Amino acid sequence: MSDNKKNEDTNKDNIISLADKKSEKETRLKQEVKANKNSEPLVNLPPVTRNLIALMMGVFLIFEFILSSTQQEWAFFNLGFMPAKFTGDAHFDPLATLTPFTNLFLHAGWLHVIMNTVMLLAFGSGVERWMGGRKMVALFIATGLFGVALHFALNPSSLSPVVGASGGISGLFAAALIMLNQRNQGMTGRFGLWPIIIVWVGISVLFGVIGDPQSGLEPGQIAWAAHVGGFLGGFAILKLMKLF
């Protein structure tokens, strides 16, 4: 065999065909996709939403299974927001200054905490991905304070403590509406978000007046002003943030 022939055979052995390269690339991609699928959690929640849900449920489970009924009553009256403590109609203590925040993580029963958890899951996930975790949790807390403020303005002498994350979640609902409206231009028609706002506020007030027989809540037991305050506060804050 000539030297030229030997060199040609050697070169052929060193050549990797395009078909082989393509096959290797496809195999590698399949392996990466399979690895990603195996590593993804069953419920892929963004971190802030996941942590808020865990905090809400953790506090509730402590109340439900660890604290005695006497301790639960103390917590509701000292960590829930009571307007009368700020107007002189009830004894004021320094701990009351924290209640506009602490009331957000207390809930009155299983139905209450489950409903708020589901709504936080529904609204919080999308809003967090839209504006980021820090802004999302800041909006949640700020709109919770808006809810407390409106409830206080309408019930300054109330001795009933307000508990629940509904004000903050209502603010996230407002953010979710703005987010969806921006992603789907014109979905709300010529009147914008106003019909949704009016209907939602009307429903909140109605439930506050007539109560909710299915959950056993009588008229006056639903802090509808906190819901409305958080919802409207969400629009106000997002306007200041120039997000719509």
C-alpha cells in the first residue's frame, strides 16, 4: 500500500461525521431536559410567595395545636388590630403599635386561613414574577396597612380585634388586575378596570353587611373595610410606582 493511501485511511479514521455530531448533540439535549424535569419541584412557587404561605400556615398551626384557648384569646386581643386602643376607648399598651403588622399573620379558623392561602397562591405568584419578590412583599405589607387604616377610620371605637391577611392579599389582587391588563391590552374595554373595581368593592361591602352564612360569620364580623382599603391602596401604590 502506498504512503498516500495509508495517509488517506488514517485521515478517514480521524474524521467525525456531521451525522455523528448531530446525534451526540441530540442525546446531550435529551439528557439535560430529563435532568431538568427530575430537578423541578412539583409545585414551582416563587420564593417570597412560598415563604409567606409557609409563615401564615406555620403561625396558624401553632395557634391551632400548641396554644391553649386562653393563650389564643390573649394573642387575638393583643396581636390583632383593635381600633379602640388607639382612640382611648380601650387600654393602650406598647405592643399595640405592632398590631397593624402582626394582625396580617393571624387567622380566625381553618376556612379563613385556607381562603387566604389560596388567594395568596393565585395572586402572589404572578405578581412576584412580574415585579420581583422585594417589591411584592413590600406591596403586601403596605396594602395591609391601607386596609387597617380604612377599618380604623370607619370603626375608631371598635373593641373587636381585626386579624387576617385579607388587606394585603386584596392589594395583590389589584396588582394582578393591572398586570393582566398590561399583558392583554384592551381586555377591559372602554371603561378600563373600573367595572371590576366597582363590582369587587360592592361585593366586599355586601358581605360585610349581611355576613357569610356558609362560614358562620354574622353581619359585622367581616372586616370589609380592610378588604376595600387594601384593594384601593394597591392601585394607589402601584400608581406611585408608575407601574400603570
